Amino acid sequence: MLAAGSGLSVACTAHDPGKITVGVKFDQPGLSVKRPDGTLGGFDVDVARYVAGRLGYPPERIAWIEAPSGQREMLLRNGQVDYVVATYSITDSRRQKVDFSGPYLLAGQSLLVRADDTDITGTASLQRHKRLCSVSGSTPAQRIKDRYPGVQLQRYDTYSACVEALRNNAIDAVTTDDVILAGYAAQSPGAFKLVGDRFSEEKYGIGVQKGNESLRRRINDAIEQMEHDGSWRAAFIDNFGAAEFAVPDPPPIER
């Protein structure tokens, strides 16, 4: 964890004080995935690693912890991680429990279809009884249910399962945040494509323990530097270029 006396520590003594501990996802291609050799890669990982470097921690002094969606607040509250970079949308309800730096990326719900599909061009196409897959209990699935009653919504346990069903023609489209879909598209060049405009807005932030204002400010400075020196754009192209996903402008940081 962050060294005592740095003004940044979340005061957990269970970890090596010479390291910084970061929570990330292990299962989101393009954003944050654990490879078969145990290394981590993806845009979120690149952002997390850059931030650690600006805080004085080179890659060999970063300890990575898996941070599934349902455990992010707990990991921060218990001091098990110094910060979380895990497709962590900034919301009012979450701000009651943790603080956020950023946002560092603006995402939005979109659609993934097979590359040769010419029938689905956006959400209006879904009303023609298309078979759409999302994850059980997810915000994207609920949004489809509420807004597009003509869709045949199928819920799977993971987006990977949805993408495999799309590949095998068992469904017609997958829906979640566009950058997550772009990661899957980049993983299988030429097999899939994103279609239509995004139909929600998600601000991805870096979560820190509630009240750790010093760390929150320094992470904001690091994100800003990453955007200014070209590292942010390079990381985006490196992780999503194969999906032919347009490089967006980074969102303004909410100081």
C-alpha cells in the first residue's frame, strides 16, 4: 500500500508499504483482462499503471487485485486497495460511499452485431423482434426492457457468453457499454461491428476511499497529464484500434 506519511495512504497495513495496490477487472477484453500468462492488459490497466507511475510507483511495485463490480466499494472501504480502475461509472449513489477522480473515459450503451449484418443499424431495428443479449441484473438489460418492449431480450451470466452466442447465430446483437463491446470486437478482428449511436452516458472514474482528498487530487493531476502528453490517446488506439472504434475526446475532469 501507499507508504505511511505520504498523505495518500488508505491506512491498510496488510500489504507491503513499498507497493501500491490497485483494483481492476480481470475479464473485460480491451479494458482490463488477465491473460493466460498472468499479466494484465487493457485501457483501464494502462490508465491505472500510468497513474501509479505519476504517484511514484513503477510497474514492479504495483499489486493488482481483482475488483468485480459488486465488490468495488467494499475493497475501498476496507482499505484493501488504494484505488479502483474498473469501468466504474460515477453516480450520485456511489458518491455516497466512495470518492472519484476523473472521469477518464466517457462510455455509453451501444450494440454489437456480426460484421455481415445489414439489418440492425441502431435501436429502432431492435423493435422488429430481434434477439438481444445482455447480462442478468445489469443496467443495460434493464434499460432495454424499459425502453424497447418489442425486443426479445435474453440474459446470460457474462458478456463473453453473449458474444459467443452472437458468433454462433443464437442471438442477433449484444448490448452494453460501447467500449466494452469494442474490446470484444478488437479481440476478433473482422467478426463483429458496433452499430448505431450510444443511448446512455457513463462517466468512468477512478474510485478512492471516501475522504481521501489528497489522493483524489493527485490522481486527477495524473489523468490530466496522461491526456496532455499523448499517452491517453496512444493507449486507446492500442486497445481498441482493431475494432475500428473512433478515438473519442477525453471528458473534462471534475475537480
